[in-house]
Amino acid sequence: MCLLCPSPRVASSPSGSAPWSARRAFLLAAGASAAAPVWAQVDVGSASSLRKLVPAETLEKSAAQQYQQMLEQARAKRALAPDGHPQLQRLHAIAKRLIPFASTWNERARQWRWEVNLIGSQQINAFCMPGGKIAFYTGILDQLKLTEDETAMVMGHEMAHALREHARERIAKTQGTNLALRLGSQLLGLGDLGNAAASLGGQLLSLQFSRSDESEADLVGLELAARGGYDPSAAVSLWNKMGNATGSKQGGLAFLSTHPSGPARIRELEQNVPRVRGLYEAARRKG
């Protein structure tokens, strides 16, 4: 199925609490017709050069392996959404509109084999691993009652973490420091950090991003979603919902523990919404 071909909108689904049959994961392909580079409307500066110490191919391969293991575990529990699940179709439709703009932020994204999957779980969580491996849990959609625009903001934010290679940078910083302590004055070798990247594949989902990383992901995700035709104001309503959910005892708060909401975060988004509104309006005019 081509995700860059027009498709009808899908209505939001009923609760994903019922068990699902095991089905093959849906593969998304970002075609060669990705959008031409354009000047960004948000200002996030240059990506950290430290990430270059970790081979991208090694980390992406490790991420793909962990992602497949996660899908197999979900499939064994009958918790992996089938291709025809309405919520999954909705996620596919959103991804199809965002992926063409990904290579503007990272040329490697043209080579990524994008995937989007939905897992039945009460956890409030979603992520995009290096190489474009996206997963949503039904909890974040159902418990927060996300609109389509808000869901696009979550997806854009998570895609931005992968595009800005925050995991690659985190590994370079943490493992690089540890290696430096062990090697003393010796120069760090790519082989050492490459091995670290491969061995840390199982920890990619638990990496803690910095506040700077989160701010970058907020703004890059905001622009991605706006270019895809999603209302940028939804970023503010999304994080208001996140803030309200922080005190809830229902479900897991994995997403909120690593993506804390707060007035400063919301203010920054409010300041940047006007910068991308023209992109949103232009996308809506194009249909």
C-alpha cells in the first residue's frame, strides 16, 4: 500500500480493549517524491556534531531489531492491531502526510523503511525509534481522547526525535564519557562507540532525552505537522491534556515521565504557533 497516494479519511475507532488477531506489521514507505528542501520556520539550530561519533547504520539496525522483538511480543499477546483497525488506519494516514517532509530535517530519512504500528495497552505512550520505527499505544489515544490534529502533533514530535538523532547523540555523550574515563588520554575510536551503539539497542526505549532535546522535538514536530496540514494550535491543547493527565492514576505514564508538561513548554509552543500557521494554511489550501 502506497502511503503517498490519496486515501479517504478514517473515522476514529472504538476502544481498543478487545484482543486482536496477530497480523503482519504494516510497512510504510516514504517515496522518492519527498518534498524539496525549504527553509525552516522554527529555530532549533544545528544538530549536535557529537552524534557523528556513533555510526548511524549500527544504531538504526539495532533499533529495527528491538522494534521487531517488541512487535513479536505484542503479537504473542494478541495486542498488535491488525491492518484494518480504524485507529491504525488513522495513524497511517497521518504518517503519510508527515513523512514527505522528513528528509528536509535529515537526509537519511529518505532511506528509512518507515513503519507505524499500534499496540493495545493502557500505557500513555508513543515513540519513534532511529530509522523511522513508530509505535503508538492505545492508551495515549483513548485516555487523552486525542483529536486527529493532536495525534499528528504527538507523531511529529516523536519523528523529530529520530530526525534530530537524539538517541545517537545521547549514546555518544554517555558512552563517550565512560570510554574516556577508561581510556584516559587515548583517542576514542569509532569501533568502541559502534559497539556501544549495538549493545545499547535494548535500551533505546528507556533513553532519557534532555530538555533541549524535548524543545527541539516540540518545534520540529510542530512544523512537520503544520506542513502536513494539521492545525498547529493542537500542540498547545495536546500539552494541556498531558499536564492534566500527569496527576491521573489510570494507566501507565511512561510518555509523561519522559515528556513532562509545564507552563514553559506550553509558552514556547504558543510563541511558535504563529510562525508555522502560514504553512498549515497553505497545506490546507492544497487539500
